[in-house]
Amino acid sequence: MNSTLIEKQYQIAKEKYAEYDINVEKVITTLEAIHLSIPCWQADDVIGLEFQDTISNGGGIMATGNYPGRPQNMTEIQMDLAKCLSLIPGKHRVNLHAMYGEFGGKKVDRNEIEASHFQSWLDWAKSLDIGLDFNSTYFAHPKADAGFTLSSKQEDIRRFWIEHGKRCREIAAAIGKSQGTPCIHNTWIPDGCKDLIIDKWAYRENLKKSLDEIYKKAYPGSLMKDSVESKLFGLGSETFVVGSYDFYIGYAIKNRKIICLDMGHFHPTESVADKLSAILQFSDEVLIHVTRSVRWDSDHVPLLNQDLKELMHDIVRNGLLDRVTIALDFFDASINRIAAYVLGVRATLQALLIALLEPITLLKKIENTDSNHVKLALVEHIKSLPFGAVWDYYCDKHGTMTATGWIDEVKQYENTVLKKRN
């Protein structure tokens, strides 16, 4: 689609939205200020860059599929991420896991990592003028094979992972200082059991003690922020998960940490969107991990489905854009990994744009007059307004391809780059 046609359709869309007092130009400015945090681990199927002897299945993390062209080193991962970012409108961040440091082929265990191991990521991010976030990695390691890390009853195991957490926070603070924006450090552990546990108290008491020790050192909020991520169940922890939602929501609010809500970490009938207006009555911030669960927490590539749209509607309707950080957490090895990135991030941005184009003031006024049938009718009508024309304009404005044009670019990249990898 050429720019002339895009501009023509955009002007028509502006007029349509103006009928409902929606300033589309202001909406675009708002969307441009939202920087999503994109997961580095989609690039290589959550394998990481550690010395091979440390790789393990411990932790229940599994990316299914074997699509050709998986990157084999940091250079290739960064090349693929840069390609993805070039196909996504706006300026965004990259979310790192601790297992993606530059270790130079040496065995650097998780309790030994330092900020220097991530300097090349900082240099790369600065070259693209983007920010970085950070995650401790408590899975894919022999010391996670028993199913418990920070909650382990084996003191040597627990001490190992406590040290890892401390070092990750120090790295996050160093990243934040270097880049000039806070680095969010997220903690998720796979701890749990496949079958019946009698002494649940002991495991959760251990987790609390471990977290208290990890978070004992305070860092300025200008450098880094801590978040804790809950889960309902996982592979190998179908019966008992130590770091449940109930545990972490209590811990986060009591200790002024950010609660991370992953869209795949709840019962299928639970609404993550509905939780925001409840949690943020008592907490300052929330971190969202956008994913698409299919039957369980399978971390599928996000699509523009109802769950994603409802999440963004609740963020925007409640005026929470400055209190909710949006990251993505998905990994699919069964399709082209570049395409997976572009599909997932674009869908998230599209859901945000749809939410921003809603006449919220008008809808709230109607709702407060008890005219619910009128409100419902208007909500349904708004769905037919030309959001797609605004999206095409937004992409064109940022020099990224509209509609399906990016698919040809991904195909070309696959032919010239991905297929040449071993």
C-alpha cells in the first residue's frame, strides 16, 4: 500500500473518530510513548549462551518445534532482534535473561555472573538507542533439577540461588545506571512438585526468607525496580507451586515490590485484565507479561484476540498507562522466529491502539446514567470504526511495512541469513 493511499484513508478515519471526540493525533503520540519490553529468549528457544555443561531441563521450560535458522551465538541473536525491531513501529526495549551473558566460552556459573558479562548487550542497545530489562534465570540448570531453588530444603542449593538473585539485581542496577532509565529486574522460580506435598509451609517459608535476603540491599528506583512473578502450575509442578499468586501478591504489597502478571499463569477463566483495577488500589505498579495460553501456560505468540484487547482496554480505561509496564513472554520454535516476534509485538501494539481509540469519557458518562443498553450498543459500534487505517498510518509514519508487507521482508531474511546457518 503506497503512502498516498494510506494518508487518504487515515484522514477519513480521523474524521470518523472525531465524531466521538477522539483526537487521533493525540492517540498516536500516546502510543509512541509506550515502550514494550521484548523477550530475547524467543530468538533461540530459551537456550541461552552459557557453557554447555550447565544446560539442563530443570525448571519445566520447553520450547516446542525445530524451525530452521536458530541463532547459535550472541551476534546472531542480536542480529535477529535488530531485524525484528526494524519491522515493529515505535521504540521498544529488550528483556534479557541472566543465561544470555557473554561468557567467552568459559564456565561461569549462575552464582558468579557479573555486570561485565552483559556489557556487549549494553553496547548493542546503545547503538540502537533502546533500553534493557533483566531477569534472573532459575531454570535450565542442574541445581534446579530437583524442582526447588529458592525454596529448597537443601541449604547449599538455596544459598546458590540466593547468590544468583543478589548478583542479578546488581547487574540490573548497573544496566539502569548505564542506560539512564530504570531496569526492571523480574524474579520467577519454577519451584513446585508434580504430586502431593504435605509440608507446604516449609517451602513457602524458605522462599520468603530467600527473597528477604536477596532484596535486603536497596537500590535507587532510578536504576532498577524489582518484580516478582507468580504461576498457577507448570510442567513438573502440576500439584504444588511455591510461588503462587496468593504468595506473591502478599509479598509484593508488603515489601513494595512490583507484582508481575503473566497472562498464561492463571486459570483459563480468570481475567488478568480485571486484576489491574484491584491490585493498583494498593500497589504503585504492575508488570504484565503478554502471552497467549492455549489450554495451559504454553506461551504461544500473542494474537489480537479478546483476552489481549480486554487487557489493554482495562489499562487505558482506568488511566493506568503510567503504572503498568508491558513486557512480552513467549517462545515458539515451530514457526519462523522473526515472524513470531513481529506477530506478537504488533498484536500487542494493535490492542493498545484499539483501546486508545475508544471514547472512554463518553462511555463512562453513559454508564453513569444507567443506560447500559446504550453503552453496549456504542461499544459494539466502535468495533466497526476504521482502526486499521490508523494502524497503517502509524506503521508508515515509523518507516515499517504495513499490512502483510513485512512478511516478504521476513522471507528474504530467511533466504539470505537464516537458511545459511548450521
